[in-house]
Amino acid sequence: MPVDPNVLTQVKDIVAALVERPADQVHAGDLLIEDLELDSLQITELAQKVENRTGTPIDEDVLNARGITVERCAELASAP
């Protein structure tokens, strides 16, 4: 499923705010847990903020799995 570039940008912006980095330092291939070191509370916040912005609910349990990228989060948020 293709990722909506606008949704990817929104997710990157949200993640950047959570990890306190400039958005240009967050990349689609970054792993949420392994690379960006998000903890479970930040993952919950990410899921809520993405849902608020896109209107698409995201299962935070999916985001809490190892190997989930910023792009995968955007794919989930792009789902109808």
C-alpha cells in the first residue's frame, strides 16, 4: 500500500517533536524503538497524535513491536 506523502510528513513531524529533533533528522526508514528510542508512553502519544491529525485510529500495540518504521506508521495512518 502506497504511503500518502502528506501523512508521512505529518508522522515525521510528530515523531520529531516526541524525540526532540528537527523533522529533517527523522527519516522514513528510522525504527521507532531501535533507532529513535521511543518508549511505550511515547508510542501511545504517537498513536493518539497521528489519529488526531489523520482521523485514522492506529493500534499502539502494532507500533510497540520491534522493527516498525516511521514509514510503516504512516502506512497505517494512510489506510482507509
